[in-house]
Amino acid sequence: MVKLDSKIPAGPIQDKWTNHKFNLKLVNPANKRKYTIIVVGAGLAGASAAATLAELGYNIKLFTYHDSSRRAHSIAAQGGINAAKNYQNDGDSVYRLFYDTVKGGDFRSREANVYRLAEVSNNIIDQCVAQGVPFARDYGGNLDNRSFGGAQVSRTFYAKGQTGQQLLLGAISALNRQIGAGKVEEKTRYELVDIVVVDGHARGVIVRNLVTGEISRHSAHAVVLATGGYANVYFLSTNAMNSNATAIWRAHKKGAFFANPCFTQIHPTCLPVHGENQSKRALMSESLRNDGRIWVSKTAGDKRHPNDIPENERDYYLERKYPSFGNLTPRDIASRSAKEVVDEGRGAGGGEAVYLDFKDAINRLGKDAIEEKYGNLFEIYETITGKNPYNEPMMIYPAPHYTMGGLWVDYNLMSTIPGLFVLGEANFSDHGANRLGASALMQGLADGYFVIPYTIGNYLAEHRDPLLDTDRNEFKEAENNIKDLISKLLSINGSRTVDEIHKELGQILWHKVGMAREEKTLKEAIKEISELREEFWKNVKVVGKADDLNQNLERAMRVVDYLELAELMAKDALNREESCGGHFRIEHQTEEGEAKRNDEEFAYTAAWEFDDIGKWNLHKEELTFENVKLSQRSYK
Ligand SMILES: Cc1cc2nc3c(=O)[nH]c(=O)nc-3n(C[C@H](O)[C@H](O)[C@H](O)COP(=O)(O)OP(=O)(O)OC[C@H]3O[C@@H](n4cnc5c(N)ncnc54)[C@H](O)[C@@H]3O)c2cc1C
């Protein structure tokens, strides 16, 4: 039986990481050359890890299903990245960033990890500036900042609405240097389909070449997964179409515990659903809430054009309910509040949307200033909707966006499979039950540039065995299982498409494991998901061949995993008899309709061990709060 050991170092929170780094074992430079590390994923977490580990001297094999590392989903990040530089002199500090993040996550994250994150946040900015990342600067030439939800200081560094892209270009240039130096072997268009575990340790992977369909085996001393989040389980989300859960799910089935799967983030500022055949929800960055004001009509069913609704008939509901934070309340609160007014029938035009209005900001600052800050986001909005947000308010509504849950890792970012490390959005991370805006880029880069380079050495120093031969049974067996899975999928030849079933799964999750959850509907969801899984295996139609470029097969393999993961999300949500952050159980709310935590019974990370399909064992990592006082979150 695996016992959870978070390996949080002893001592005062400010000294934990410094002392830990000193106590970690080192691998000397000559020995580093003897190790091969497989990194899966080339987003911000994977690219930064691969480049840094190669720079240290390790041999890296990097796999990504994209045709170029530059296409990782991280490129889509718009708004910015947090750091506690306090350039604005507005009261920020490492401690405040730590505090805001623990509070923002509704006290369901690990204090020690969050403190380390805040501590290295400043190094990230220095590193990226040195790489030439063109962060926005103010008139005097200094780095500029803006505000994001859940904070009363301005600590978000940004590059217009393209922060992820610019950060990724920085990381990829470091990566390219190592590819050129022969330290990173980059394998694009390869999808990880299984982890190989030998004597309880991660010792390799099985991948599928997405162009030829060839399945191959790869051996390593350690495996790093940086494969992103699983919000696409909802079918409609703001994630890139290709983002998926396969890597972490297959690792889960090989022994890696899955933590807090029900902690999903529904982002408040996305374009509303506009039709039946939509495949994606577009994000409008949270940074827009710096200057945009959110409102709906005071009257239900008001179909007037927003410009015709007079000021005194508008309800700026976030400003009314949360005067201290106003439009910059954290995402979970802003999303739930939008749902509330829509449920009252007061949505924009009577539908599922609310207004995000820049009229006052344009009057105050001028159109040029708004264009300077948000120009490309306004362009995206106009291109998609055909409406000009300089002249009328945007229409927005929450959409699945980010997953705080993920593979459980200890302080060293190692999963419950020794030798398997998990970085970025793929781990259960530092965000508790709700991630604050601009903190994911910070966490991915912290993990890749500043944490894993230290912690992986500690593991490798004690595991010096030679690379394993891929002719071993464990490799052959893993490969054969994948070949069997593919043959089975191609042989069903039913009548329903993969997307049709995925869409149905997404609807179950959105309505029953979405912004509001309750016992009755969660139980229904569990039943419906397992029935849908049966239906998939009886009636799906996967066309094309195994040994060819076959996107239908790729999608089918991912939906196989979603159909299992979704059930665990619902079970986790059912188990957690409290409301916290993005997990809102209707039965557990305060008189004012806010999330009501149950710290006595649920101040733990739920880490699920896979037993069989539809069957898991729950392990609990108790969370202790020695530095931040547990309190009812208030943004009023
Ligand atoms: C539209 C949008 C805007 C956002 N804006 C912000 C923002 O402004 N600030 C912020 O902090 N956060 C933002 N986020 C969140 C943030 O972008 C992500 O959490 C973060 O980029 C994830 O980085 P990652 O490296 O963990 O994963 P990703 O960037 O998703 O990279 C995953 C990598 O893994 C590879 N991969 C995955 N599975 C496999 C497999 N089975 N085999 C091989 N390769 C695989 C992919 O090819 C890819 O290279 C935003 C998210 C979205 C959706």
C-alpha cells in the first residue's frame, strides 16, 4: 500500500526551499552526462525543464504531439504572469503573493509549495527578461504591471495579450540552443500512450508516431510529464483542441495517484456559446476586468440593446456584492455570480451572457489608451462576433478553462511512481480549489526553470543503474496493450462518432459537475458517465487505419480516457461534502450564497489510487496551515 509522503521540509516557511536545496543530493557534472531523461510536453513547463536540464548536462529526449514545440497550448495564454517584484510600490511582497494564492485557492493548497512559488516568481521575470521576452514597459522604460483577480496590488507582467506566446518563444529559444548542442533530441508528432514501470519505478514510455502510426519503446532513467490540463474533458473549453488527459491518465492507471480531480476552473470572461456545432470556447483575458465593468439589466428578460439600457437600470453586480474587489473578484466567484444573474433571467438579451463594458474606461482614459492595452483582444472579439467592443459592451459567459486537479506530486514534484515527475498544469499543483489569474504561467515556469533542476538530481543520484533494454517484458507488454486497444477501437464499427459521444459527456459534466454541484445530480452523472462509456465501447465508429495519420483514432484514444476520468471527477465532487473555490456544492453555502468550507473534515488533498475502471481508493493528504489563518474567504 502506497503511503503519501509530501516531503515538505521542516523549518520556517521562508527557509524551507533554501534548506531543502542544500540538503538535496547532487549529481556531479561528469555523471549528469550518463543520464537520459524523457520529457513529455514542450509547453512552458516542459520546454523550460528540457532546456534547463540539458543545460545542466543531462541527455534529454523530448516528445510532443505537436508538429513544432512552438505550438504548445501555452502559446494561447493572453493576460500575464504574476511575480512579487513590487515594482509598483503598492505593498506587494513574496509573503503577500503567497498569502493571496493560498486564500485565492480557498485554503486547499499546500502552504510550502505556494511559498516556494512566490519566492521564485521574481527569478522567472529576471530569466525571461534576460532571454529577451518583450514584456510591456511604461513610459519610463520600466517593466509595467496590471492587476488580476484576487489581488489588490498590480503584480502581473504582460506582453499585450500575447504573454504566453512571448514566454514560450523565450523558452523555445533556450530549448533550440540545446537541440543544436545535441543535448536535446526533439521528437515532434509523437504521442505518449503509456508509461513503462519496472520494479515500481518509471523507466520509459511507449509513444505513437502520429504520422505513420508506428508504436515505439523508449528507455530513460526518469520521466517528466509536462502535458498540460484536462479541461477538454468538458468538450467545450478554452483549451487548444488537442489538449488532452491521456498522458496523465495512463500514468494514473500505472500507479500515479490523481489529486483533486473535481477542482476545475470555469473562467468568467469567455465568449458565450453561439450554436450547436461549436467545438471551442474563446477566452477574453481576465486582464479586461482591470478596465471593463461587468453588468446586466436589473430587469429579467430585458431584450433592449445594451446601449439603450440607462445607467440606473443596470446592475453592476460584482461591484455591488464585492465592493473591495469589485470586478476583480477571483474567477470562481465571478463565474458563479454570472450564473446566478443568468439563472434569474437577467442575462444579456435574456440569454446566457453578461456584459463587459469599456464605456467608462474609454471616457476616462481615451480610446487610444484602451487600444494600447487590449487592442489585440478587442480585435479577436470583433473577428469572432462581428461586433465592435469600442462601441458596445462585449458579451461574455463562463467556460471550462483550467484544471487545478492533476497527478499528485510531493514537494520534489515526484508522483507516487518513483522516477515519474509531473510539472505545470498536469500536476495538482499549487492552486488549491481555485487558481488565481496569471498564476499558471508562473507555476509552469517555476517548476521547469527553478524546481525540477534541483529535485530530479536528488532522485537520480540514488538511481544510477544503466538504461534498461527495451526488449524487456515490461516494455513489450505495454506496447502490446496499446496495439490491442487500437485494434479494438478500429473493430467496433458502430454508428456513433467519437465527437458525438465526447459532446454528450461534456454536457453531463457541464450541467452536473460544472459551476454548481449537488448530491442528487452527481450521482446521476456517475451513472450516466458509466452508461456512456458502455455505449462507446459498443457503438463507436472509428474510421481509418492504425498505421497511418489518423486523427479520428487519436481522438478516440483520448475520449477513452476522458470517459474514465470524468467518472472520477464526479466521484471526487460527491466525496467532497463542502464548497471551496471552483467546487461549489449547492448543499454547502452560507446564507449569502458563498462557498462554505468544512475545514474539520475536508482540509485535505484527495489523492485517488486507481484500482479498476470505475473503482478507486481514496488517500488523504492532510493540509496544515501554520502561516495563513484559515478563514472564510471574503472579497467584500
Ligand atoms: C486561452 C487561455 C489563456 C490563458 N491565459 C493565461 C494567462 O494569461 N496567464 C496564466 O498564468 N495562465 C493562463 N492560462 C493557463 C496557462 O496557459 C496554462 O495553464 C499553461 O500554459 C499550461 O502549460 P503547460 O506547460 O503545463 O502545458 P501546455 O502548454 O498545455 O503544454 C502541454 C505539452 O504537452 C504535450 N503533450 C500533451 N500530451 C501529450 C502526449 N500524450 N504525448 C506527447 N505530448 C503531449 C503537448 O504537445 C504540449 O507540448 C491560459 C489558458 C488558456 C486556455
